[in-house]
Amino acid sequence: QVHLVESGGGLVQPGGSLGISCAVSGLSLDHYAVAWFRQAPGKEREGISCISAFDGSTYYADSVKDRFTISRPNAKNTVNLEMNDLKPEDTGVYYCNAYAWWGQGTQVTVSA
């Protein structure tokens, strides 16, 4: 059975940093890309970053480029998202996704 579990969300001030993680079980990330999505209140879920299983290449949406970094440390079944220079518009529930599977989400709130 496949499970994706996000962790590390919380409250952070504008300009601050936060790291969130996605632990994956039942699925090898050697064969599946992982993507991070977020959903702000009243808005549709949007894809913000992903990391390839094939060569580790990464993608970032313009809204997070140069501020967020996706990684898969030591090629294990965990994918991290390091978020810097956070803005209030980064507030939302962050979900990780691998193929057809989703995590339950973790709340990130950026507020003074």
C-alpha cells in the first residue's frame, strides 16, 4: 500500500524560512517523480515544484523560483521542500504527489 506523509508545516513570519518533507512508503522514488502542490484558501490547487526520478532534474513554478528548493537527500524515499523568503501569498496547504497518490497535506501559514 502506498502512503505519502507530509510534515514540517507551521507558522512563519514573512521573509522567513521553513522546510517541509514528504515521506513515501510502498513506492520506489527511483521510478516515480514527486511533485509538490499547494492550495491557498479559495483557490485551485497549483503545482509548484517537482523532481525527476530519472535524473533528479527539478522544476519550479515562476511564483516560487529562486526561493524554493526541492531535493531528495541521499536518494531515499523522502522528498524535501526548502522554502526561503516566504511571503503571505505562500500560505496554503502543501501536498506531495507521486503519480496517482497524494499525501494528506501540511499547512503553511506566512503571517506577521
